[in-house]
Amino acid sequence: MSFINYLSREINCKIVYYGPGLCGKTTNLQWIYQRTAPEAKGKMISLATEQDRTLFFDFLPLSLGEIRGFKTRFHLYTVPGQVFYDASRKLILKGVDGVVFVADSQVERMEANMESLENLQLNLSEQGYQLEKIPYVIQYNKRDLPNIASVAELRELLNPLKATEYEAIASRGNGVFDTLKAVAKLVLTELKKGSGG
Amino acid sequence: MNMVMYEEELNQVQVVVDKLVRDANARVVCIVDKNGQLIAASGETDNLDTTSLASLIAGTIAAMGGMAKLLKENEFPTQFHEGVKANIHIQLVGNRVILAVIFDSRATLGLVRLRVKRASDELNNIFEALTRRLPQRGGNTPFGEITDEDIDNLFND
């Protein structure tokens, strides 16, 4: 649910990065934070455990520029990936405008990817959303690691909806901004559609 | 469903928060929607990251709501956190928006609670009227007129 403020002429949208534990959601946000001009970003907040695992969420506000005199602001959130944090994941999905699913390309993480994707669909449906109807992009992360599945395999297992997909090495920034731009574009296009334009 | 707020309502909300800052001797008053977007703020906000604060306030209300559900409660609408120099009082208003008051030793919890109650009623009226008006507005947003080119231009490096 985006928030349009006519007084400050701003439009605010919420994008959630979802995926299994250690797939690189926080790494995506950290790269975006490091590579964005100071005037276009706010502080990055990470609610993490002592071992740097996401406990509740990471949050990064970004300004993308103006459209027709309205400042476009995106609030990026990650969810905690570990299975037992499901209650927190549900909360973070509330009011979401767009979702990025970050998959771990390593063969041994395939089951975790599938479980997380199913969990995403279930949690979205509890909020009255459907993955096939909301702005959604999938990222195949960790393409630099040795034991990875091919993109064709990942696509077959994780992307039956044929969502826009990107290969990424989030720790080096490869594919990170492509993914963000793609989902932001889909969110704005959806807003345009939603307002009957 | 988008939340659209026009100048008229935002000005009304601003009047309420400005008044609350004065009446409660507060440092800062914020109104945040349940998804973490800041709607209005007043007081000593110059050196305060209100965007981050808004997302965290919404996060704590969401977490308490999750706990309430597990305990078969409807909501825990009020929270109070006491620090050394600053305290924060967080109140869910009409299950729509969150009213947060940050205050120090110039105010007391009793005073803040009293003033928050009155402000909550006023805010409730404003947001109820807003909800009633939404269907008449037909959900029109400024984004109805944008073109694909406008969107593309945003991403030109």
C-alpha cells in the first residue's frame, strides 16, 4: 500500500526482500546503501542478532527522483530468512508494494529456496495478496560460488510465474541495482494502472 | 489500495500534533501509518531521523499486535518506554495510525497520557472522515497521468 502525501508532494512505496536464511538479502541492501549518493538515502537500520543474522528487519529509505512533481521514495525492507522467524516475516509483508525473492544459487540450498518461496506465497495470501498479481522480481544470487545450479534449473524450480529474473553476486554488487530498478519500475507501473491511467 | 492524503487532512493532522507538542510539553510528536510511513511530525525534529523512527515505531506496534494475537487479545494499543533522558509513549489510534510522543523530564507520563487521549479522539475523527471520502475520490492519484517514459527517465543514470 503506497502512501501519497499531497502536502509534501511525496509518494512512498514499500519493497520487501524475501528469501531463505543467508541468501544475501541484507547484502543487497548494504550494497545499495554503500553505492547511493548521501542525499538520496536515509540511514540503514539493521535489527540483527549478535551474530549479524537479521532478527526483525533491515530498513533502508531511498529517494529515486521526481515524477510529475512528486518525489518518489522507496522503503526497502528485508525479512529474517531463518525458518523460525515466520511471525516476524508476516508482519513485514503488511502493506507491501513489491517483492524481490533472493534465491541462493547453491545446489544444497535449493530445498531452502523452495521452502521460502512457498512460505512467501502463503504469507502473502494471508494478507490477501497473490504473488502473481503483485510487482515481483526474482534474483539468483551467489553466481560466483562453485557448486551452483544452472539458471535453467533455478528457473524451472523457482520461477514458474516467469517473473523478471536476474543473476547476481550481491557481495560484489553484480545484479543488485538491476533487481532494484526492475521491481521499482513494476511498482510504479502498478500505481499507474491502479489509478486508472 | 493506496493511502492518499490531501493538504486539507494533512493540515488538520498537523494542527493536532502541533497542539499536542505544546500541551504535553513534548519534545517530538509523530503520526505514523501502520506500514511505517511518516504522516506528520512536530517539535524538535531537526536532528532526528524521523523516517527511521517511523519504520521502527510501526515495527514495534506490529510486533505487539502479533503478540496480542498469540495471547488472544485484540491489540496492545499503548506502549511506554522509559529511558534516562527520553521517554516514548506510543498509542495506536483507531487501529489505523500510530501516535508517538517523545518527552523528557519537562513532562510527566500522566500529562502525556491525558493529552494523548484527547488528541487520539481528534485524530480518529479526521481519519474516519478521510476513510468516508476515499470512495468519492475514486482512488485517483497523480500517477494516473504518468507515462512509461516518465518511469524510464527516473532510472537514467
